[in-house]
Amino acid sequence: MHLLYARLIALAATRAAPLWLFGVAFAEASVFPLPPDLLLIPMILARPRRAWWLAGICTAGSVLGGLLGYWIGAALFEVAARPVVHFYHAEHAYEAFKAYVAQYGFVAILAKGLTPIPFKLVTIAAGAAHFDLGAFVLACLITRGGRFFLLEAVPLRIFGERARVFIERRLGLILIVAFLASVAGILALRLL
């Protein structure tokens, strides 16, 4: 784990790192199973003064990727989205969430975009429910910006070196908690 962390820190300091961050954030919002936080956090720790810029790149990538997810749900559900839903064994949860999005719309996207529930399921369900596109983009900006700026960039920028030391000392525990949160999010989808 520490070797992977060291590699992510090294990648975070390269010139290509912002492109990788944008790409991962874009893909995570539509098809990719790993969250961009895995790059964003080491990138902010490597360059704390760029925290706002990096959170902005991550937010932009996630919102644009969310538009792809929306389109997949709206136009290509049977061909492209059903396999993603099936991958998570979330068919029942997807139908329940789609109905939830249809009924509660904006609030549903805001609530689910901050949770460990894979964001691609939110974007695909919004498209399949044909939720208003303008409201969808606004909700994505608020929820993803809130997550990347308020939950990651602000604390890491403020605590900088102390945050890096804390993470490095407790990396195993942090990864276990992150994994359990992801599993809990997926299980919560099944319970919908």
C-alpha cells in the first residue's frame, strides 16, 4: 500500500497529473469504478498551494463525465448502462433510485453525489429518468464541487503537512475505512 501511495505522490508532482485527474474524474462519473479522490488527495498533498485549482479540475471532469453518464442513461441504457448496473448487482436498487430521481430530482442528485454510492449510477439513473438537464448540471456542480472543495481541498490545504503525516502514518486504516464506506454505499443501493 505504501508503495502505491508513493507512486501516486510521485505522479501527483508531474506536469501530466492534472490531465490524469481530469480523465479519472470524467471516467468515474460515467463508467470507471475508481473515485478520483485516489489522485486528488495525493495531488493536493504534493502541491497544497494548488488545492483549489486541482479541486476545480476534478469538479469539471466529474461534471462533464456526468453528462456522458446522463447520455448513457437517456440514450444507451440497454446497450451501455445495464452492464454497469449489472456489474454492481444493483438492478433493483437502480430501478428504485430511478424512481427516486424522477420523484425528488434535484435533491436526490445532491444527496447521492456526496455519498460513497458510485456517482456513475446517479448520472445514469438521472439520464434514464430524463431528469431536466439544466437542473442535473447544477446539482452535479454543487454536489461534486462540495465534495472535492469542501471535503478534500479545504482540509488538506489548511492542514497540509500535518494531513500528509496523518495519512502516511495511518494509510492502512484509511484505506480500510474508504473500502468499507464504498461497500456500505453499494449495499445501501441494494436496500433502496
